[in-house]
Amino acid sequence: MQAADQVAANIWPARRRELSMAAKPRNPDGVRLLAWNGLEYTGSEAPPSSGMFAETIDELRKRQEAGDLPADLDPACLVVMLMAMAMAPTTLPQIIEGTCGADPRSPEFLDRFAGQVAVLARHLGLG
């Protein structure tokens, strides 16, 4: 097994589980605080740290170099998009209710949504 394959075999199933769990907020206060922080953000003198996402972005770049992800996909933007998807049940409940016709807090919808996040991740080559 090549190094990139080992990364995929060992790390990405765990990442998919993390994304699925993030899409199932048991206590949405952390997501709400993060969203509120963003709403109030006006920039800063020093750029915010990307440390907590650096490892994931590096892993995605390695997968690109191995040909497992499309070359025109920006790994940093992909991380932000996946985070936004995982936060949607908390940050966009009115949109979910209107477009999906479901209670965004219900276990049934959260299972459905987490499953769709996992499907998209697989289509992108992340699983």
C-alpha cells in the first residue's frame, strides 16, 4: 500500500465520521458562537491562525499530488465548504425547513443530511 493510500485508509474514514457528527449537533451552542463570531468579524491586525486546519489541508494537498483529488480543487476552500455544510443545520434552519421540508433539528433529518455530506465526500474522492 502506498503512503497516500495509507493516509486515505487510516485518516479519511475518521474525518468522514467527524463531518457526520458535526452535522448532528447535539448542542449547537458551539456552532452558534462560531457563526456569531464570524458575523462580528471585521478583520484584524494579525491574520487568524489556520493551525487547527493545517493538517487537514496538508492531507488534501497530498491526495491531490497523488491524483486522488482534482487538481483544480483548492484544499483550503474545500475545508471551509465542508465546515459550512456541517454547520448548516444550525446556521440555516429556516432554509433547510423551506427547501427540504424537514425539521432541521430532527434526528431523521440530521441522519439524512450527514449521509448526504458523506456521499458528497465520496464523490470528491475523500472516502
